[in-house]
Amino acid sequence: MPVVYIEDIGKYADREVTLQGWLYNKRSSKGIHFLQIRDGTGIIQVVVALSDVGEAVFKIGEMLTQESSFKITGKVIADPRSPGGYELHAKTIEPVQLIEVVEEDPEKQGYPITPKEHGTAFLMENRHLWLRSKKQWAILRVRHSVIKGIRDFFDDRGFILIDTPILTPAACEGTTTLFETDYFGEKAYLAQSGQLYAEAGAMAFGKVYCFGPTFRAEKSKTRRHLTEFWMVEPEVAFCTIKEDMELAEDFVASVLRYVLDVRKAEMEILERDTTLLESATKPPYYRLHYDDALAMVQKAADKIEGESLQWGDDFGSPHETYLAEQFDKPVFVHHFPTQAKSFYMQPDKDDPRYSLSLDLLAPEGYGEIIGGSERIHDYDLLLQRIKEHNLPVEAFKWYLDLRKYGSVPHAGFGLGVERFVSWICGIRHIRQTIPFPRTLERIYP
């Protein structure tokens, strides 16, 4: 008797198989149980008919409670009315663990996450169990495919993966969002980005990417922020801002095409309208100079929450949301004022007030999903910017060395996986896009 996964059930039509899984839901009528069983690859309906299985097996079906684990053997029947087009007609049931339900005993009141509505705080407290629900299952399968699509994109184009350190001696994205720790008597910090180390890789291999967890101690409670998140950061030698934007849009479009192709079922579970996602699979994307974007935001100031902006200010989430909503595809905002961006961003040689920087904003209110720039490749200018930002020169000696020995213009960008997944899935809060989110107020479970 083959033991099979639900995702492969169509290969076994009219054959007897064994499934192993958990009870997702159940309804019963006289002489029949309809069990929804999940096994991690999908959900299928199992029909347990008294006339087919007898009293003993039927009684086991009656005893099964939500999330009880069991093995079940039966015949695979094609049925277009069933989700997935198949159902299983049971013959035997073998319990692995029955979850006991005793209403008067707080320790035995059954599986905590019932089909009724629950508050977000309760669900986050039980995140280890919430992962089993259909919607969370779909979101994290999309995340899996996003990550595969990311790796395939860069691997297929000859990029070399560079694993960058989690513990660093200095800041990359500003000193106010650092997690500090003791490193054998010295101060060290959890990495905000792998970019600086990826630049060293680009000088060795030409085009590289790093991919891993990053940390920002931002005291923010917005739906777009996590204190621990995953970021992919390509870095390319001899790359201009124009080429950087072309790489970014090709990258986003490629990953979107892959995910929409392999995760159709998950999109249906999420009830995601993919119209604008489909549009974003077809570059080019829009380009908007900072000055033009600022003019749009200032003109619509009465429609945008938050502070009004002046030249030199960076855009906040409400401003990004407004700008992105004006377009039916992602839009690049480029040439931000140098004073608004990080110390390593190359100034425009024609007007140093502007940096050769870019943000890619996703439509539908999801805002920035990519930030990037050309990097300063001149030693003296980089040293000057490090000092202007009050950063420790000694900690950046190795980074300055890259400008002493064969320096070239180069560029790259970073994409946060969780924001990207949030947009693809149509999820308004980023906390559902990572298995165990870390936020300002949550480090459990």
C-alpha cells in the first residue's frame, strides 16, 4: 500500500493509498463523516461511511478532534466537486495522537485555534500553531517560492553567493537602529545589511549577491517594519544607476513570473487579485526623479497623512503609498538628495546635491520594496562622508581599502523578502510573511 502525499494524489486515481496527516476540519451526518485532512502539502476531503468501514472504524472517525494526527487508508476517487478534484473513500483509520477535549479542564480544552474568529494578539501568541491554518500555509509557501525564484535568478545569471557576517564592528545604515552586543570585551552589532561586504565580493568576482537575516532596532509599530528580516543584496562591478535599475526591474519581474506560475492554488486561497502583479511581470517600470515625486507629494499634501515635505526630506510610508498608487506598475524614484541618503551613495557628478540612488515602490499601497544606488568609488570622498556621518574611520579601514586598490564604479540594491511577499500575497501587515516575526513588542514564541 503506497504512502503518498496529498499533492501527488492525482497520480493514484482509483487506487488504494495511505495518507498521514492531521484533522483540519470535520462535519458529520447520520452514518457518514467528512474529514478534511492536511499533510503539509495540501488538504483533501476524506469520506468515512459507516456502510463501508464498519462500527469500529466509524467510531474512530467520530473520536477524531481538530489537529489529531492519524494514518488513513482508502481509495482515491476523482470528484470535480472536491477541492483539488479528488477525495479519499476511507477503509481504515489508525490514530497517532488523539487530542482530548474536556471542557471543564483548561489543559484539555482542545486545539486552541478553532474555526471561530480570533484576535491578532492571540494568534501571534500562538504563532507556532497558527502556521497550520490554510491562509498562513499559503503565505509561507509563496515565501518559499519567492526565495527559490530569487536564488535562481542570480545563480542563472552567473552571480556568486557571498555569505556576509551577522556580527559587524560598525553601522551600515545609520547608528540609531543598531542592536549592540558584547564581543569578547568589544562592542559589536547585529548586521543591518551585508552590502559593504558584498562590495568586497564584487571586486573579487564581478557580480555577487548576499542573502540572509538583517536586523534593525527601529522603534516602529507600523505594518511595514520588523526588527529581524531577510534581505537579498546583489552588487555589481562597473555598474551604473541606469544598469542597476534595469537589473532590479528584470529581477522583480522574473521572480513574480515564477511565483505566479507555481503558486496559483495559493493565490486562490488568499483570494489575491493578481491583475497588477501580472502587469509587473512586464518591464519596463516607471521612472520618477525625486524632484518630480516631491512635487506630486506636495501638490497632494491634503490627501496624505503625516508631515509635509520640503526639498531634502526623504519620503515616509504615507508618501510612498501615495506615489505608488498613481501607477499601475512599480515605479522607481531616483536621484534622492545626497543629504537624505546613506554615506556610501555616489553623488551625481553633474549636481552633487543629488545622489545616484533609487527606491522601487510597489503599487497598491505597498511602498518601497527595493533600495539601491551607485556606491562611492573615490577614496577621499568616501573618507569625507564617513567623517561627516560621525562614523569610526578605523572600523571602515577595510572598506576604504577597496577604494585604494583597483577601485571601479559599482552599484547594487537590497530587496526585503517580507515586504515583497506582503505585496505578492496582498497581506496588509508584514508580520504574517515570516514564520516567527520579531517586532518592537514581540520576541515570543
